[in-house]
Amino acid sequence: MSCKLSNRMFNLAFAIPSIVILSPLFLAISTLISIGSGGSPIFKQKRIGFERKLFLVHKFRTMYVDAEKEYETLKKKSVSSGPLFMLPGDPRVPRLEDF
């Protein structure tokens, strides 16, 4: 058996049971995001990966819907320099009080 195939089998043997076990938690998180700020609980974004290849990231949304549209106006207030954006008290992030 090749090394690639054994790695694939290991990945599947670990990933499938993990998804089954964690699915109630994923469902609860999705429900809370949808109730708290509306819209889809999953955020999709294009990123640049290895050898500058584009790939699509799917993750739970941690900001309000369409928060990326406000990035340009908030970029000037960033407390870090370079490509890293850091803004304490970012207004695009829902607070626990919002739920």
C-alpha cells in the first residue's frame, strides 16, 4: 500500500467519526449565528495558498453580514501596520449582548 493511500485512509478514519460526533455542536453554533445576526452562518472567502493558488475557505461567520464592505473605511483605524488588520472593539463583530 502506498504512503498516499495510507494517509488518505487515516484522514478519513479520523475525519468521519469527528464530524459525526461534532455535528450537534456545529448545528447549535449555526443556529445561534443565524438567530443572532441573521443571514447564512457560513462565511466564504477566497484566499491565496501555496504557489499562489486560489482556494475557497468556508468557516462559521464571526461578523455581521456584509462586514467586508466596511473594511476600507475601518482600515485607517487599524492599530497594526502592514497587511495585518487589528481593531479593538471592531464594530462589525456581534457582541454577546446582541443575542
